Amino acid sequence: MLRLSNPLETETTLGLSGKSWVGLADRGLRAIGYGDERCLLMFGVTGSRRAFNRTRREVAVLCRKHGGLFVGTIVGHTWEKSRFLTPYLRNTLWESGIALDTLETALPWSQVREASSAIPQAIVEAMSKHGEQVLAFAHLSHVYRDGASIYTTYLFRRTADPDQLLSRWQDMKHQASLTLQKYGGTISHQHGVGTDHMPYLPDEKGALGIDVLRAVCKSFDPDEMMNPGKLV
């Protein structure tokens, strides 16, 4: 497992941990040159003890070779313990007037660096047109030989008018979707397509690809009983 957070998500993750040592760690990291641009990389390894030790040593060497600071297991274990609790913050944030959403894509390695900055920026710019600020950050979650998944989280102010809130969310979602496709990303990664992503699928699959999907649906579901209208 590899998870690489951009600088803003790194600071948010450390802040949300609520640990007393975060402030001390921040001062220490800055003192040795790891400032506002630092990124948090967490990795997990399974397997035999021998394979684990070998992989851990190799990762540590690579981290140091590229200017990283290998800090051991405390951050990873803290994240592991709370990773399934953090999503419950969504309800608390909503009650406090803050909405939260996520989106993701997978791209080839040649596009990952630029897209990981461009996608959150597109969300920020979409909300700036409404005179609103948004906190948008990203990390690489799934890592493949050919590329990686960019997972973007964004928080924005909840309005009293639900139609206005929906309209603003749709604007952010639309701009982010256009941006990720601009860099060659898939619209849904490992998730389903559904009504939110369906309008963007033709640009990804092309006319021939959509015809193939439509033909498959017609062959296996001629009576349109299997959740129709969510793919084509």
C-alpha cells in the first residue's frame, strides 16, 4: 500500500490527528528544511518477515536518496487506527455548515504530477466564481505499474438554499471532471459510472466504445431491468 499526500493534505492529515506531538514535529521538520512543500508518504507491506524487512530497507534507501526523511511507523499506525473513523467527520462537518465530497481518477505516470495539482485547482477556481473559498487537496492512493490514482477531497461552505448548494457542487464536479479528462484520466477509476459520470463517458470511450457498451447492454438486458440509464 502506498499513499502520497500533497502538501495541503499532509498538513490537514497531521492537524486532524489531534496528537500532542504534531506541533513539536512541525517545528523539528522545519528546522531541518522540511517546510511548507513537504509531502507525507505512507506505505504498508504484507508478507513474510524476511520479505517485509527487505522491502522496508529498500523503501528507506529510496526515500533518503530522493531527499525524504524516513520516520518509522508511528504516523502510519496512527493513520491506520483512525482511517475508518475519519469519514464520520462528514456528518459533524455538515452540522457545522461545511459540506465535503471526494472524487478520483487514474492516469498514466506521465500525467500524474501536473494533474494532481490541476484537479484541486479547478475546484478552487470553480468556487471562486461564486465568491466562495474551498479547501481542496489530493493524494495518490492506488499505485500501478502504468500510473496511479489521484484522490481529491474538497470542503466548502454549506448554503441555506439546497438548490444553490447543489448548483455549486455540480460546477465544481464538472470542472474537475473536465480537467481530469484533459490529462487522460478515467472518469470513475474503480467505481461505477452512474448518472454523475455518464455524461463524460463518451469522451473517454469514444463513439465506437459507447456503441459496444450499448450493444452489450442490449444483448444481456433486452428488457432493461438491470439498473438502466446508469452507463449509456
